[in-house]
Amino acid sequence: MAIRSINDVQQTNAAASASAASGGSPLGKDQFLQLLVTQMQYQDPLSPMDNAQFTAQLAQFSSLEQLFEVNSNLSALGQSQGPAEMASVNGFIGREILARGDGATLSEEGDASIQFSLDGPADAVSVLIQGEDGSTVGALPVGALPGGANEVAWDGRDSTGTRLPAGTYRFSVVAQDALGASVEARTEVRGVVQGALYDGDASYLVVGNRQVALSDVIAVKEPTAAAE
């Protein structure tokens, strides 16, 4: 059986007391300093702590204090990021944006605007409308459309002609050329920014009745007469 000296026992008890005082949580810099002082207080005068060991513990304390300082600075930076980001997105107000998006907002009355771009002209274009659960609730046959940016209006009715409840619906676009080959389609949101929001985690631009994540914005330009 290994035999420990009285000095070892005292140092172990001191460490346990310091840990208990902190509630069993990870040691903070104050607890670490208290533990270091207690260890020096109970060291054996005839066998004092090795200088290299003491220097190493002081270096650990210095590193711990620096880590707390870094954590404090990061917290302060996170708190100031919100107002700074809000001031940044305010610069988008009044400007026209192009963003990724596959949502169409249907109001109680009126149509929903569906916007997308085609990589080339298509002879047959259909827009599929999906509900919140991902199921297809309607199909909008559009016919032939040119390549580039396109916009169609959806009257909010499903395949049986029934008006669907107001809300946000997702959509996808299927397009084919004259030979039946698929034409790439990209769902988009285009419009003039009327406002900006910040929910504490991300920034959003208000375009019509939609909220567009700032991270989805592809291009920004001055509004055209038609967009205004």
C-alpha cells in the first residue's frame, strides 16, 4: 500500500475544500489563486515546493486570467454586434435587392407574387406550391417564358379551385425547352427594401410582406422606376 506524507494529505484536503467552496463547478481564477495560496500555506518547511513547479502553477494562473479576459471581451463584442449590424442593414432600406428564396406569402385577399430566373427560354413552365408540411397543394401551369428573371401571380387557389388560407407557402419551378430538356430555374425574391429587423441572432430585410435573411441577399442596386 502506498504511504502518503502528512504534507500530501494536507494539500489534498486543501484542494478538496477549495473545490467544495466553488460548488463543484470548474475553478475560476479566484478559486485557483485561493488553492495556490493554501498549498503554499500547508507546504512542508523542510521540503518546500519546487521552484519549477511553483513557476508552472503561476504560469497556469496567468493563462487562466487571460482566458477570463478574452471571454469577457468576446461577451462585450457580442453585445455590441447587434446595434452595429442593425446600423449596417439600415443602409439597405430604399434599395432593390435580389435574394435566394422559395417562399410566397398569400394574404387574406389578392395574389401572391412568385419570382424566379430561368437559365434559358422554356416552352413549358409549371410552378408547384407546397404547404408547411412539404406536400404539394397546388400547381400553376404558366406556359412558355423567356430566359432570365420572371414573375408570375398565384391567386392562392389549389388544384380544385379552392382558395387556401393566408400564410407563407413554398414553391418550386419545373421548366422544359422545346425539345423536352429541363431548363434550370432558380427561385428568388426581388423588390425594394422597406425596413430591417434584428432578432438577436440574425438580420432580416423587409421586402413587401416578406422577411429576407441578410445572408440570402445576392445583389443590391438602386431601385428602378418599375420597382418603386
